[in-house]
Amino acid sequence: MAGKSLIRVAGFRNLWAAQTVSLCGTQISLLALPLTALLLLDASALEISLVWAIEYVPILVIGLPAGVWLERLPRRPVLILTDLLRAAALLAVPVSVWLDALSMPLIYAVAFAIGLGTLFFDVAQLSYLPELVEEKRLVDANGKLELSRSVAQLGGPGAGGLLVELITAPLAILADAVTYLASAVFLFFIKGEERRPGSTERLGLRREIAEGVRFVFSHPLLRPLILCATLAELAFAAVLALQVVFAADELRLGAGVIGVVLAVGNAGGLVGALIAEPAARRFGTGPTFIISILLFSGGATILPLSTGPVSFAAGLFVVYVGAYIFNVLQVSLCMIVTPGHLLGRMNSVFRFVTWGVIPLGAAVGGLLVDPIGLRGVFWIAAVLNIVSLLPPLFSPVRGFREDAVPSGADAGPEPARTGEPS
């Protein structure tokens, strides 16, 4: 496989295609699902916010057990089943409209099913990718996957808005359901026998979860990364929740200009995904981590200083460049240093901790607007991003190089085999 373009690696190509098409559909539903509730059910602002928040409930409720369960299952069938689950959930919306049975409880149930499917899909995909791609090409592979995410975020909302106007919100949701079905088809045609789950002794759900948490927070490379990512996610959750309000109320921008500003910001993610692998190769993975954090922290500092659309768009652009470089490198490094029997739990711990603080960050940011103002909230977010630099800066992450650490070298002891004492 050495020297061969990843596009020509059939298994990765299908996984990449599956993620790309489903991400594009997801961006459509991010707009179409709340619009369906707003236009057809006259939902309140609180009800609309609950639709968004409920998607994160599965992460908080079963985020940690999900990693244990996935280590006991073959990954590809899980990926396919979660695509089918999300397609079925979305199909319920246009069908209920047709039957005149649409309700907010149904919308909430759909949001929960989407969040549940996304949790299992993402953890399974992150654990499956090392089976399809050589370790030395994981940064390249994750860069391509993040590139798809950036492209979807860049073009998806516009496409979603156009579809809502042309064919109504429920039919736009139907289009998203079709993308999940297409994703399942791509995954179905991945060839090759998947590595079977290891014959490790099952220690019990609670002990296995504890083992995964202990592994992440005791690892000299993973601990500073999860601390950094958690602080950054907490800070940026507030920014994401309030960016439109800030642009409209503080900067007095119209809807069209706000759309352009957000599109420019998302374009930074495209740049970050493209340059992550070359930058890591040129400067080394560790130094590139530090550069990426400096970038998104610098961008976060520009935001509260913004006086118009240009400076606000520039701040978002720099934030996204740094965030996407960090994401590509963080996912790749975690895959490299984690042994196969712990991949599911490692990924679920990262998802549980980093995504689990997103609703908290959004809620706290909203509550702080009255006492300290929008700019005050953005300044707090900027300070948190700057603080997030400290854990990697004062850890082995700073000097990490991929070629210096063999796979699983400092990942901890091998699991106990069946019949042996643990």
C-alpha cells in the first residue's frame, strides 16, 4: 500500500464516500428539522433549542458504555445499522406530515435517534479506520475525513436553505434520509474480513469503562489532549450558540451578510483540513499541535474585538483553521498510541468528555449574556482557549513525532486473555 493514493484504497474510499454523503445530508437537517418544527408546529424558541440539545443526550447517558459495547462487535455492521437507524428516524418526519400526525414529541424522538446513531457511528468509524489504513497514513486519512466535514459545513446550510424553499422542510429532511441510505450502501461494499473483537476476558461493564477512562487520563499524550479539547469545546460551544446573535445585535449585520461571514469562517476548516498533514510532516506533529492551538486561540481573541463583518469573518476563519488542524492530528495520534482492544473505549471517552460539555458551554454562555454582555462572553471563551494551550505545552505532546513511537508503545499492558487472571 506504500506510495498508493488513499483514493485507490477501496476500503477507505468507501468509508470516505459514506461519511461525505451523510455529512452533507446532516447539514441539511440541521436547518430543515428546526424549520419543520417552527413552520408547521409554531414551535417556541425554547422548543427549538431543545431539539438541538436532545441530540447530545445519548452522549451523556451512554457515551461511555458505547465504547465497551463497540469493542465486542464488528464495526462495519454497526456503521451500516446506525445509518439505517438515522434514515428511518428522518423518514418518520415526512411520513407524519403526510398522515397529519407531526408533533413536537415526535421531533424530539427523531433528534434523540439521530444523536444515538451519530454517537455509535462516530465511535465505530474511529475504531474501524486503523483497519483500513496503514498507521503512517492515518494523518492523511483523517485529513480527508475532516475535509469532507468542512465542505459539508461550508455548503450544506446553503443547500439546505435552498431545498427548504424549493421542496419544503419535510421533503428536505427526506433528502437527508436518502443520504444515510446511500452511506449504508457504500459501507456495505467495503471488502475484506474485519478483525474480530479480541478474546479478552470481560471484566464487567463498569470495570471496562473504568479501564478506558483510566487509560486516557493516565496516558502522557492523551491526557493533555483531552484536557485541551474539552476546554476548547466548552469555550467554542458558547461562541457557536451566540455567533448569529453577536453578528446581528453587536455588529448590526443583516441576514445575508451574516451568511457570508459564517461561510468564510467555515472555509477556514477547509484550509485546516488540507494543510494538517503537510504541516505535521514539515514541522513535526507535536509542534504543529501547538501551532494549531495558537491559531484557534488567536482567532477566538479576534472575535470580541470585531467591529464589522471583515474582522468577525477573519476571527472565525482563523479559529476554524486551527481547530481542524488540531482535530486531524488529535484523532490520528490517539489511534496511533492506543492498542486495538482499547480503541472503542478511548474514542467513547473522548466523545463523552469533549462533546458532553457542549450543551453546558452553550447554556452558560447564554446565561452570562445579561450580566456581562455578548463581548464579555466572547472574552471568556477566548481566555479558555488560551488556557487550553497549557496541558499540551507542558507535556510530551509538544515534542511528539509519529516515527518515534511505535503503535501502542506506551498504551499500557495487554488485556488479560480468557481464562487468565486479570
